[in-house]
Amino acid sequence: MGLLVNGQWHDQWYNTEKSGGDFQREDAQLRHWVTADGSAGPSGDSGFKAESGRYHLYVSLACPWAHRTLIFRQLKQLQDHISVSVVSPDMLQQGWSFDRQQGSSGDHLYQLDYLHQLYTRNKADYSGRVTVPVLWDKHSQRIVSNESAEIIRMFNSAFNELTGDTQDFYPQPLQADIDAINQQVYQDVNNGVYRCGFATSQTAYEQAYQRLFSTLDTLEERLSRQRYLCGDQLTEADWRLFTTLIRFDAVYHGHFKCNRQRLEDYLHLSGFVRELFQWPGIADTVDFGHIKRHYYFSHDTINPTRIVPLGPDIDYHSPHLRDAGH
């Protein structure tokens, strides 16, 4: 995971020495909004109107943050309106690449070799991490956003008039609950697994580990009482949790040392993951080949042999049993 400094690429990992071994994720910098009429959103510039064929999504099939955007593209019936390019799962010296020999679709717009070239196409002297997802505007030749949490909210509502899809995964009456759950899940689970895996001190690892499993225990208890995180309605909060949980046993349990127990050992969380995996169109967004290859092959400081495990063999198509009780 490298970065750009004044438009120049540097193969540089996160510096955890100054944080006592704790992995600290940097905030996304590019945060404009697509809106139904092109007016300005909560941040950034105006001028990004929801139009069919105008926007292009750059994703990794391995990345849980990018996975959110693919899920909402599917849920909101945007497949014919927003095109996609997929990077290779191998994130090496040049960061995310468009190497077709290593699993990438290639860059469908500009035939670039590396994702960092898209960032400098947007701003020649850009400084910052080069991450996925990226939502690109073909008309203005600009990055709209590289913040997944905001891209899924754009997909949730901005294109409704275009598609006629009125599903709302961020309904106004539940927004306070969704935001509160999102904050805890982000800190302790979504980012928590990375704070375990990328910790460079025993203390930082143990603190992240304890917070991770304490929150998973809380979520397990919550789902024993209700169908979804906010009650009987499936919301954005469920999908944001799902993209971490679907990777848990395949990657985070072993590779990131999140090994108190498997997700399969949780009765309600494992059923929850199966139910969401079996939601129409969602299984098509999950690629365990890319997921395992990326983590085990790209993180050579954690797995220097780059051997990718064959297991675990988990059947996510098996009955989730959520209809028989929470």
C-alpha cells in the first residue's frame, strides 16, 4: 500500500512507530457527491449530476471497502448505468495494478497500468494514499469520491429517478441508529481487524483484539433478539458489517490473528452472513479467490512465503435459518 507525494509514487507502508505500534487509517481526501440534480452534497464541489453512463467505478474484489460499493450498485440496479474496472488482487511495489495476467479486468477507460496513474490524472501533484474504491466522472475527467461510506449513500438515493428503484437503506427514521452502529462497527470491526493484523506491538494488537471480539459478542447478542442490526429492516449498517464478516474466516481469523474463534462459531452472526450472502445478486459480488490471493500474497511482511491457503471450505449457500428465529 504505497502513496503519492506531490504526484510521485512511493512504495511506503504505514508508519506505526509514532503511534506505539497501532495501525491508524488515513481519511479519504476526495469527497464530492453525485446528486440527483447536480447540486453540491455535504462536501466538495457541485456539478456531479446522476446520469446514466457518466460514472465509472474502480474496485478491488478483495477489498471490503470497495465491496460495499459493488453491493449497492447491485442492490440499487445500477449495473447498466455505472461501469466498473477491477484491479488485480496483487498489490505490490506499484500498488493496485491493472495487470490482466493477474486477475484484473484492465482499465476500461484509459488502459492505465496502475491505479496511482488515475489519481495523478485527476490531480498531477496529488499527495496521499492510493485506495479503492474510486468513483470517476467521465465527463469532467475527475475523481468524484474515494470514500466508500459516501459512495454507497450516493448509490442509495441519487439515481432513484433514473432507475425507479425506491429501496432505501438509509431511511430517515433509522438514521441515528444506523450512524451509531456504523461508528462502533467501523472502529472495532471493519477497521478493527486491520488494527489487529497491522499492529506492530503486542499491546496495540491485544487492545484491538479485545475490542474486536467484545463488539462481535455484542452484535451476536443483538442479532439474537432481532433480524437485522436496526430491527426488522435491512439497512446500510448490515451491509457495512457484512463485507468484513464474509472475509473473517477466510482471512482475518488466521492472517490477521483474529483467532479467539471463527465467525462460524457464532450462531447468529454466521446465519446473518449467510442470509445476506444469499440476497439476490450478492453472491456475484463475492470472490474468495481475489480475497485470499490479495491478503496472503500482498502482505509479505505478515506472510513472507506468500503461500495462499486452500481453506476454509465454508458453504455460504447452506440454509441460514433466520426465518425460524433470530
